Amino acid sequence: MLNHLWLSFFLIATASALSRWFAGDAAVFAAMVDSLFAMARLSVEVMVLLFGTLTLWLGLLRVAEQAGLVDLLARLLAPLFRRLMPEVPPGHPALGLITLNMTANALGLDNAATPIGLKAMRALQDLNPVPEVATRAQILFIVLNASAPTLLPVTVFMYRAQQGAADPTLVFLPILLATLASTIAGFLAVAAVQRLKLWDPVVLAWLLGGGLALGGFIAVLAGMSAAALAAFSSLLGNLVLFGLIVGFLVLGAIRRVPVYESFVDGAKEGFDVARHLLPYLVAMLCAIGVLRASGALDFALGGLRHVVEAAGWDTRFVDALPTALVKPFSGSAARAMLIETMKTTGVDSFPSLVAATVQGSTETTFYVLAVYFGSVGLRRAKYAVSCSLAADLAGIVASIGVCYWFFG
């Protein structure tokens, strides 16, 4: 799928450039070549900060893991998972791995979450009586993973910082609200298909408790002006970020974990994860740079803008749609689209804020399904795709709506 997507970018760019050349624009090919080298250079600049970000957070996650935080979360969530995944025995290793995977996703460390998620999928596969067909537990896990319940989008903050944002955490609250909409939509879609007993007292307590907390939080936000919302999002984002760092280290010290050595061990894994991303980032950024320089992307966005104008809607969100459209297919392409949007329209422009919110609140659905199911040899995904796409659509719509609320 990625082969076809990447190749199509170059073929579409070539067709667009030829049409412009025949129309008298002789400089289009020079612009495309210049864009190739510019995007290759930008990829390296992005990677410098990405190395540090992943290294930092995987080191901190290792401290939290050795301090017993993951086991604590697994025990806390065990009563809920026993009802949502009744075929998984209590205390099974899959529950702890699922918890750690969702923790990494919550911190916005999607590249760190993938290897953990693959371990969780293999653990669930050990319980699968029909190895080629996805179980109910595997489908629920995949949809929750694909809906990306991101509570702290560290990598989005990093990309904004790299592009010179005055306040990289400005999109903290918009991403939080949009990712909750995505996760709720995905969960309810699976619950409807699997006929989960949502009225079970434990499940109901979690759902009602979360719903009341979210409703109260939104009620507080509703009374704020746009300027106050932006300031509160920045303050809360920075407080949560630093609070987690201190909390992990203090908990590790209390549990007598050698925090420095544990951090270094985890950071080494982060370095290994980050260095493997550069070829993918170069490939996608260069392809998208060529697509933009050829005029093809501007042509497509212009068509969408005319449709939106005809409907009488505001068109500012249209420039963020490339990130939304490619995110289900490729995380590297979506990252490249986000970075390209920030460079083209400005890091704090409305399209860039919407694109950053979409990036933080949705997941690479088809990539996740292909990698996770392929890693254990599953051939029948059943309703996993439709439920995951429902979550993606909810996240995109919520991202646009929340950004108009906060920054409109």
C-alpha cells in the first residue's frame, strides 16, 4: 500500500508538471528539483530533535515500567478488561502489554507504542483458537490502538517546536478533546458489533465516570474566551508534561529503582527507534515536496475549497486536509504533510493548528492493521477496518470543530 501511495505522489507530480510546462511554465521542473533537496535537508533537521524526544521519553517510560507503574495500571484496569475481553484470563501478560501500549499512545509516542503493541498482539494470539481469524479481544485492542487515545502528544509538540512555534503546546487541549471523540467513537462501534454489556456495573462506572469528568471539563472550557482557552491549553500542557517527568522519577526513587541506569537503558531503545525513521521521513517529505512544487496539491486543494465555498462554509481548514486524508494510510506521509503545511502556511496558522490536531488525534489505521495483524498471521480482520475508520472520521471532524472553537 505504501509503495503505491509513494509512487502515486511522483506520478501525479509528473503529470501536473508536464501540464504546467505545456502551458508555458518552464521553471516547474527546476522548482521540483529544488524541493527535493530542500525536503531532504528538512528531514535531517527534524530528525535531530526527534532523536532527543524519543530518547528522552522511552528512557522515562523504562523508569516508570521498572517502578511498577505498568503493573499498577494493569491491576487497576483488570476489572474493566475482564468484562471487555472476557476471553483473556486475569493476570495474563497481554493485559500489562496493552496497558503499556496505551500509555505510550497516551504520551504521543506512536513509534514507541508500535513494538509494545506487537508484543501485546502476539500475547493475544496465544489465546486465539483459530489462528487466521482475529478474536474479539484482538479487534477491540486494534480499534482502541487505531483510535489513538493521545493525552500528551509529545511528537506533535516536537514538530511545532522544530518549526519555530512560540508555544509548541498550544494544541494540547484541542488534541485531547479530539482524541477522546475518536476513541469513544471507535469503542462504541466495536461495542455495538460485539454487543458488549455496557450496562455492567463496572463498565458503566468507568463510562459514566469518564463521561461526567469529560462533561464537567468541557463545561468549564465553554465559559472561556478563545484567548483564555489558548492560554489554558498552553499552561495545562506544560504542567502535565513536566509533572509526568517528575512523577516518573520520584516514583522510581521511592521504589528504589536506579533511575539513571534505567533511563539510559530505555533511552538506548529510543535512539534505535529514531534512527530507523530517517529513510521513511526523507522518502515521504521529498515526495510531498515534489507534489507541492508541481502544483498538483494546490490544484486538489483548490477544488476542495470551491466545494466548501459552494456549501457556504469557511475554507481555512481545507489546507489541513492533506494530513487528514493520508493519515489512515501512512504515519510518515502524515508527518510530512503536517511539516509541509507548517512551512507553507506558518506554524501557528489556522490550517497548521488543525493539521497538528488531526495528527495528534488520529492513527495510521491501514498501517496499524497491516502490521499488527500481519505480525501474527491473521488474514480475516472482520469488522476491525470499519470500526477503525469510524474512529478516524470522528477524530477528523472533532479536530476541525474544536480548532474553530479554540482558534476560530
